[in-house]
Amino acid sequence: MSDVTPWSEVFEILGEATLGTLYMVLVSTLLAVLGGLPLGVLLHLSSPVGLNPRPALYRVLGIVVDVVRSVPFVVLLVVLASFTRLLIGTSIGSTAVIVPLTIGAIPFFARLTQNALREVSFTVVEAAITTGSSRLRIVWTVLLGEARAALVGAVGVTAVALIGYAAMAGAIGGGGLGTTAIQDGYQGYDDRLLYGSVLVLAVLAFGMQLITDLTAKAVDRRRTAAG
């Protein structure tokens, strides 16, 4: 059994691991939004209730999105290892893990975006159509504008999910709190690092959810109108 890490070193190790996890989660969340938002808009527009129904396109996109979403993240890590090495030269480390995190999160965020846009009142969309607004303007000002609170909430849900995925990546050297918990804490028989990592992960998830909930409430047009 290895020696237990002194508390002074525990805080230093957890601090560095927390920065690694935040790096992975924030970058992959940003990339997931950049990729998932247009994909979600396209899903909504091409759906039977969208502005430009395209049954064949909608069906193909839906299958691709659902297939990727159905793959467990640990499996996705392994399947994408060769692609990750080809892209950035390695499949180990925090930067490498951003690739599967992003690819796994894009379809997840796309479905959340589609669901948020589906909740926008058709009366509001119909009014915009009546005034002669272009399709791009309707998407930007009406659909995305009306759904902005739900979209902020979707970003929060995605970020919290990615905190869990990033921790899973620690099992194969992904870095961050996952590696500290699994390799240093569990396999190294160091309860301070194991439970400390779990505690920090929980705090990160809670903090991320709280921030996005408050932001969603602040940008909620209905609450603003109600005063």
C-alpha cells in the first residue's frame, strides 16, 4: 500500500487536476455548441413541423445523431483513438480527450436545440412569416431569440454531462480529476485524492448548473416581460 499524500500536496494536485478538467469541459462545450447549434436548427427546419420540411434529410440526420448519441462514451473514446492521433498526434491527455468529448456532445446538444426550438409558439413564427421576414431572420430573431433561455439551459446540461464524460476519460489517461481519482486515488489506495476528486467534480457540476440556471433566468424573455 502506498503512503497517503500529505494534505498540502492534495490541494495542489486537486487544483491542477481541476484546471485540467475545466480546460477539457469548457473547450469541448464551446465546440459542441458551435457544431450542435446549426445541426439542431437544421433538424428543426427540416422536420415535419419546421419551416422547410425535408423528410429524407430529416430522417438521415436523425439517424446519424441518434447513432452517435447511443454509443457509450468509453466506447467512443476507443473507437476515435486513431482519428484523435491523426488529428493532434496523440490519444492521451486532456487536449486529446477534447476530440471525443466534442464529437459525442455535438449530437447531444443538437437534440437539445431541436427540442428548444420546437417549444417556440407557432403563432409567433406565423406572425413573422406574415410580415414578410426572411427565413434567416425568422431563425435568428424569432426561433433562437424566443428559445434563448432554453438554449442556455441546454448548454448547462451539456457542460454537466461533459464533466462526467471527462472524468470517465481518466480511466485511459485523459488527465484532469478523472485520472487523479482513478489512477492516483483508487489504484494508488489514496482516499484523500479519490474522495477529494469526487467532491470537486460534484462542486463543479453543481456550480455549472447553478450558473447556467441563473443565466437562463436572466435572459428569459417571458420573465422579463412579466417584470
